[in-house]
Amino acid sequence: MRRTGRFRTTLSSKVAVALSGLGLAGFVVFHMLGNLQVFEGPGAYNKYAAFLREMPMVLWTVRLGLLTVAVVHIVRAIQLALRNRRARPVAYTVRAYRVASLASRTMALTGSLLLLFIVFHLLHLSADLVDSSFHDHVDERGHADVFSKVIHAFHNPLYVLLYCAGQLVLGMHLSHAISGSLQTLGFEHAVRNRVFKAVGPSVALFVMLGNLVIILAVFFGLVRT
Ligand code: HEM
């Protein structure tokens, strides 16, 4: 492939990874805010889940959209990583570690671990295949009892450990991903640069702390059935 062609393909992959990544980050923020309703008790939490289930067309459109975006993100990110490796067959002897943050150097690793976490999470809390104790459970209003499922899950120290580890990996991945995506999409500006660089770590910390608060509040009995 000619140099300009290769440049264009790399650029289109970078834009695809950035746009799909920002879309997924949006879902993660939205999901965390939705899950915070666990502090309002079973009524509010189960009503939110029921609201989505009552509109199967909307639910499945969102699910398929999310899956498509996730596939685009993963495939294009792998393509980019392979292309970068091919373009630099001999590893640098002196790596510029001082310039690149730990989060940016470990994107492939945190991305892969995050994928494993998400697959586990879906099998666990969405498909009920890891623990089916609350599969057909309904609350007093007849809504699926997602609240009790979450409370039951985070009483188990093993799941608490797995979910806390998942949040650390998510935080690291998001921290570099959001700033990097904004940079790729050309949002960086000489004066506002510091603000854009701070957006990624701030959103990552917000999501990570929000999720950790839910997990630990349930584990320590602050939220109970
Ligand atoms: C404390 C942390 C979290 C809790 C308590 C939680 C809880 C849940 C629950 C209860 C469901 C099933 C909803 C239902 O059956 O109606 C679910 C689904 C899901 N979660 Fe989470 N989640 C957490 C973190 C995450 C994270 C960090 C991600 C992604 C990185 C994620 C991605 C998803 C996805 C993709 C679904 C499927 C949505 C669907 O059914 O369409 N979750 N989560």
C-alpha cells in the first residue's frame, strides 16, 4: 500500500476507535448513574430495569447498537495495534516511558482485561448463567428483582474482588482513552489542552468511584434487601 493510502487507513481506524470508544464511555457513565439508584431501594432500581424490559424493541435496538459499536472498537483497535507493530519491527532500545503514562502504555492489556470483565459481567448479572438464584425472582410489584440479584452478588467477597478489580482496569482504560480520543478527533487546543488532558482521568475517576461505592456499600451492609 502506498504511504498516503496507509496513512489514510490508519487515520480512519484511529477515528473509528475514538468515536466508538467515546460512545462506549457514554454508556458506562449512563450505566453507573442508573446503578446508583440502588441507593433508592428496590422500588426505583427494579422500576428502571422494568421500564427497559417493557420496550423490547428499544431495548434490543440499544443492545444491538452497543454490540456493533463494541465490535467496531475492538476490531479497529487490534488493526491499529498490529499496523503500529509492523511499522516498527525493531523495538526501541530506550523507551520514552517518562513521556507516555502507565495508562497509555497498557491500553491493549487493560482493553483485553476489560473485555473479559464485561463478558463475565453479562453472564453473571444479565444472563444469570453464573448464578441463577434470582433468575425468575419478582418483587412485590411483579417487576424482575434485579435489586436482590445485585445485593446477593456483592455479599460474596469473591464477586466483590472481581468487580473491584474490573473497576480499576476500567478506570485505567478510560483515563487514557477519553483524552486520547478527544485528541484524535482534533478537539485539542493549545490553550485548552490542559483541560482536555484532565477530562479523561476525571471521567474515569467519576465512573470508577461511582461503581466502587455501589459494590462496597452493598458489601458493608449499607444497602440491604
Ligand atoms: C457496580 C458496578 C455494576 C453494577 C452493579 C452493574 C449492574 C448490572 C445489572 C444488574 C445488569 C443487568 C440489567 C438487567 O438485567 O436489567 C447489567 C447489565 C450490563 N452491564 Fe453492568 N453493572 C456494573 C458495571 C458495569 C460496567 C463497568 C460495565 C461496562 C464496562 C457494564 C456493562 C453492562 C452491560 C453492557 C450490560 C447489558 C445491558 C443490557 O442488558 O442491555 N456494567 N449491569
